[in-house]
Amino acid sequence: MQKEIKVLIYGIGNPGRRDDGLGPRLIARLQEEGAAAADLEIRYQLNIEEALKIKDYDVVVFADASKEIDSSWKFREIGPSETIAFTTHEMSPESVLALSQELYGRTPKAFALAIKGYDWEMGESLSEEAEKNLSQALEFLTDFLKSPRMALK
């Protein structure tokens, strides 16, 4: 019998800054649909404590809004950064991975899911364009979660 693959998905962002809330909104949609065979977490920002949490998972996905990508969403594998860097306000997913490796000798397979955002003003609703991008990213992630073992190859 094959070991169950433990998957954790972080939705990162500030829901009070419109499209910056794409990560948390993704988690909410996964919860509503009940489609995720994964543990789901919402974070305003990543902290050093995440290193302790991720050490027990096989696959971790960090979902966040992005201004920089050219497409509706982008999914890419990430690894530990060469240096562990953080401020009092944030820590990158790569630094969380590096800290997990440093402290616990273990780093899960990790991915970043960037979802294109457009409006960063105060407010809780997503822009129309971001809502469409979220739907596309959600469709991809739902399919990805059907075969998490493939991520380990």
C-alpha cells in the first residue's frame, strides 16, 4: 500500500486590499467546493513558524497574488533560498523552505502559485479580472490535487 501524500496549501495575502486577497480567496473557494485533498491555511504573511508546520508535509503550495506575471496565473516549483531572509513583516516561501531544511533537515516539494491581480486599493471584493484569474487557477489546482504523487517525481 502506498503512503498517503500529505499536501498543504497556503493562501497568502490581505483580503482588505482587494486583489491582494487572491490567496485567501483561493483557500475559501477550495473549502466551499470541498475538493481539496489537502490541509488549507490562510496567512496574511508567512512567518518563521511556518518552517515547523511544513516539515511534516510532502507537498506545499504557496498561493499569492502577483503584479509581475504576464499570464492569468503561474505555477512553478520552488526550493530553499541560499540565505534565510525575513523582516518583521514578511518571509518568502523560499526562506521558509530554507529554515525548515536548516532546523529540521527536511524540505517538502514546494510550488508557488501566483495569480495575477490588478487592484490593490482598500476594499474586500476582487476586481473582475482577478476573479476570472482565480477561477482559472482554482481549476488547475483542483486537477493538480487529484494526483499529488505526480509532483514528487
